[in-house]
Amino acid sequence: MTGIILFLTVLFFLIEFSSSFAQNAEPKLHGYIQTRFTTEFNDINDFIIRRAKLWVNGNVPGLENVSYKIQAVYRSFKDEAVMLQDAFADAKFNEWGSLRAGRFVPDFMLQRMQPDYEIPVLERALVINGLIHSSKSMARQIGVQLTYLPSYFPIHLSFGVFNANLESPGTNKDQNLLYTSRAQINLVKDENTLLEIGVSAAYRYANSITMNTIYDATQLITGNDYRFGFAFQLSYQDFGFQSEYVQANINKDRAWGYYVLASFYLMPQLQLTELLEKYSDLNLTTCGNEWYGTGLNYYFTDKTKLMTDFRTQFSSARNKYLGEIQFQIFFN
């Protein structure tokens, strides 16, 4: 029954878009490379290609309100191959929102929806990476998502439906689906100031699947999987502040975490960052103590930048120290 309702809903929206015509449908090519040096001081020195991405996007010929994006990525430390990340189409409603269908990141958690090349730190927070639903597919899911974003009121609402229990090469193995939602409201938004709060929620019935960013990678999990989060973001002139708390309730288990991130421009091209984060997972071999970090970023352009970062985690067994330098360059 769920499948029939979902099919009819998507069909209705596609019919709604069929009356618009494109003025310019020429594809556009984009890309960037992040080259990184990492040291743990006493253990590892390592150069990696953290991300090398290429993507093409544009309008669908004949439909001015329907666009597409196809994106591929190479990562030297993991895949050693070019992998497909995104493949989706967006159909925009005038004045109030859009419908997205394909393979993409579900709208769940604020920082996950911010492009990695725009955030002022080298990596998203541990809890943001840890509580995604699809760590084996680079946080991507296949499904549809409706976003309500009216021009007359500063609110963002989304609801998505995706495959929940994957089998290789990515098909759903049962009738269960993943449901995600995020709501965000801008309390203040003008030329110099942004103040917004948000909440995220997600549910699926996990059917004998692994969750390697929460449990031991060999453990099969079956049962209800509820996740939720709260977000706060403030920017004022040269100062920025952002924080989130996210929690997963899986059967009777609880994984949770938070981060607090602040940034300040010391001069137009030089940015200082400060970070506090914690992620408490359900893997007994990992340490859930807080990480403390600081960094400096130098912006050659808005997106091409040199980033430095130093972090430490205190532990009764052994303190950890991590230093990183990354050069990010855009092709266009």
C-alpha cells in the first residue's frame, strides 16, 4: 500500500511540471580537489587525496523548472577508484518548494546538508558522520524528497522516503522504507545577521543490516531505528557559530553526540576556527571522549583555500593528537 501511494504521489508531481519550457539547458561542469597532509605525530604521516570531485548540472531540455546533477568522486585513502555519488533530478514549484528524485543525501542534520567545501573545518563532526543511514554509500540514499520552501515565509520543511535495507548493488531487500524530515526556521536573516534553529527526525525498521559507524562492523542489527537532532546556527558579520545534538535510538540502545563550532575572520582572508565535539557510539573498541580543536584558514578565493587544523582527545589510556593541512582548489 505504501508503494502505491508513493508511486501515485510522484506521478502527480511530474505531471504538474510538464507544462514548463527551458530557455537555457546547456550543461555546466564543476570540480575541485582537496589534497591533505595528516600527522598523528608519534604514529602516522600521510598524504592523501581527501576528495576529487567532478559534477555536471543544468536544466532538462524543454523544462525550465526541472534540473539535474550527476557527481563522481575519487578518494585515495578509501576507494582508489572513481565512484558515483549523486544522480538526481530537481523539479521546482514556483514560490513554494521542490521535488527531488534519484540518489542523493537525505535532508537530515544541518551540517550534512552543507557542502564539505564550504564548512570552515576539514571534516564534518564525528556525530554527523556517525549517524548517517548509509555509511557504505557515502551518505547517499535512493528515493524521493519533497521540500517546502515558500518565498513569503522564512521556513524550510522537507520529507523524504528512501530505501531502508539495502542489498548489493543497492536494491531494497524488503518492504521497509526510510523516512526522513527536517524543519528549519530563520528567526533573523538580513545582510549582516543570520539566526536559525532546526530539528531533524528519521525512522526505519532495520532488517538484519550492519551499522559500522555505530556498532561493530560485523554485528547485524534488527529492530526499530529512530533518530533525531536539534541544530542552531548564528552568523554576525565576521563571526560564525553552529551547534548540533543528534541521537539514535536503536531498539534499547542509544548512540549520541554533539559539536560546537565557532569561527572568526581575523582579516578578510584569514579565518580562525574553534571546535568542541563528542560522539558516543555503541562500539566498545572506540573512545567517546571529547575532541578539542583549533585551526586557521587562508582564503585565496571564496572556495579555494589553505586549511590547517590541530585536535586533541584526552584519555586515561593515551591522549591523541592530530594535525592536518589541506589545500582545496576549485576548477571553476
